[in-house]
Amino acid sequence: MDADFSVGFIGCGNMAQAIIAGMRQSDFGKDQIIAINQTPEKLAELASQLCFTAASNMTELVEMSDVLVLAVKPQVAPAVLRELGKISTARGKCLLSLAAGLPVSIMLEALQADGQTEQADWPIIRSMPNTPSLVGEGVCGLYASSYAEQSQSDQAEKIMRAVGHVQWCDEESGIDAITAISGSGPAYFFYMMEFMTTKAVELGFTEEQAIELVTRTALGAARLAKQSDDTPAELRRKITSPGGTTEQAILTFTNNDLHGIIASAMQASKDRCETLASELAAQSK
Ligand SMILES: NC(=O)c1ccc[n+]([C@@H]2O[C@H](COP(=O)([O-])OP(=O)(O)OC[C@H]3O[C@@H](n4cnc5c(N)ncnc54)[C@H](OP(=O)(O)O)[C@@H]3O)[C@@H](O)[C@H]2O)c1
């Protein structure tokens, strides 16, 4: 059975395409996914490739959609929201934002129609997806602002579940924390895989073989960690026999404070979210 609501994407770049592909594979029909994009030619091509409906402008998109997904870059989002705020039929529609680092307060300000004194009471839900959404293995943080109703949160969750796991945050700051964990997280693992690949080549394998060895090791470790009742720490201990080979590698990590390095890296990512929010606030004035 098809989903009972329609979703309009404002912007049809990488993340929107990943979500649309996932939605098409779940129970959203062609007429329930609508999008607009800066470049219309790109939109027409994507609409036929991914099988969704292309709208010709924001007003048409709003009329056809129950939920609106803000899928443009954070820097252009305030201008897009100012345009959306002028469309009276958009008021009260749930706005699911993908824009990294863009706080609800800035979105509400941008949505405030010209001459209006009180802040707009839009039901906004913020999300923080990640790139494994492209293969249906995403992790997405969600935060519902005060104007969002439960039914709108359920709709947002249904959309994001089409590309992976969803974690709700009670506070907006939770989205910054999720950014430092799963948003930036794939890059941490890619970085580790990058250096393991380089060393595997030094140890005599071709680059192709090295990438295969490293990615399959990462995939196997992630699957085992997901399926096992053991914590990652227990799984690691189980393959670290005293006096063995793995112990030597782990000792090298601990002697170089890998734990501390990872903790500071994640803190730096979270701190950058807060700085980004201030920069976006200054830019949107
Ligand atoms: N990619 C990720 O890993 C990731 C992770 C978490 C969150 N996000 C968030 O997801 C959002 C989208 O990121 P992305 O990676 O998908 O970016 P992207 O590939 O650059 O896509 C942005 C899209 O917006 C379109 N666009 C720009 N201005 C527009 C306008 N005024 N009206 C309609 N469409 C417009 C662009 O069209 P043209 O190409 O024709 O210019 C482009 O297709 C961002 O806010 C980002 O912070 C992304």
C-alpha cells in the first residue's frame, strides 16, 4: 500500500536523490514524491531516472506536497526559506530540513513574511542524515521543534527510515552531537581505511586487492558488531590474545592515545556545528 502523504523536495542534489531512491523502494509512489531544483534540465533527467514528479516552481511544489524537505545547501537555505515564507499555502506544512548546522531559530526568522512582527509558527523538523544513505545504510538524527505535531514527526521518520536508521533527539543540540557521531562518522572510518589500504600496498598487495581486503574487513567488523550481543570493546578483547599479534597493534594505538585523538576529533566536529550556526545566523541577516 502506498504511503498516505506526499513529499516535496526543495533541491534535488545528492542527499535528496538518495532519499528519493530509498522512498521509491519503500511505499512511496511516483505522485507522492515531487521536487524542484535550480537547474530544470537536471531535474527532468532525475525525475525520469528515479521516477518521481517534477514541479515547475515552489508554489506548485507546495500545492502538491504535504511535507516539504529543505534539501539545498545551508548557505542558500535562508533565501529559499524567505521565498517559501511568502507562499501562503505553505503555512502549517511540515518542513523537514536536511541543512547541516542551520538552527530552527534562523529558519523561523527566514520564513517570517515581510512586515510580519511575530515569529512564524512553522512545524520544523531538523534532520542530520549521512552519506551511507546512498546505499540504504544511513543513520539519521531527527529533532522536532515545538510547533511540530506527532503525526508530522511520524511522517518525517517514515521518510528518513527509507534510507536507514533513525535516532530522535530531545534537544536541538542533539543534532550537533549526532553530526559529530554519524554525520561526520563515515569520514572517520574512510580515513582509517585509507591508511590501512596504503599500508596493505606497502606490504605487497595491489591497490585493488588492498581496497578489497580493507573494505571487507570493515564491513565484516561492522556486521559482527551489529549482530553480536557483545559490545565493540568485548569483541576487540576477544581477538586480542596476550602476547599475540593484535595486541601489538592495539598497544601502538594506546601508546599514541588513539582514544584521546578520536574524542578530540569528535568534539571538534561538534564545536564546528556551533560555529557554523553562528556564521549562518550572521550571513542570513
Ligand atoms: N551530502 C551529505 O552527506 C549530507 C549529509 C547531511 C546533511 N546534508 C545536507 O543536505 C543538504 C543538501 O546537500 P547535498 O549534498 O545534497 O547538496 P547538493 O548535492 O549540492 O544539492 C543541492 C541541490 O539544491 C539545488 N538548489 C540550489 N539552489 C536552489 C534553489 N534556490 N531552489 C531549488 N533548488 C536549489 C541544487 O541545484 P543545482 O545543482 O542545479 O545547482 C542542488 O541540486 C545540505 O543542506 C546539506 O547540509 C548533506
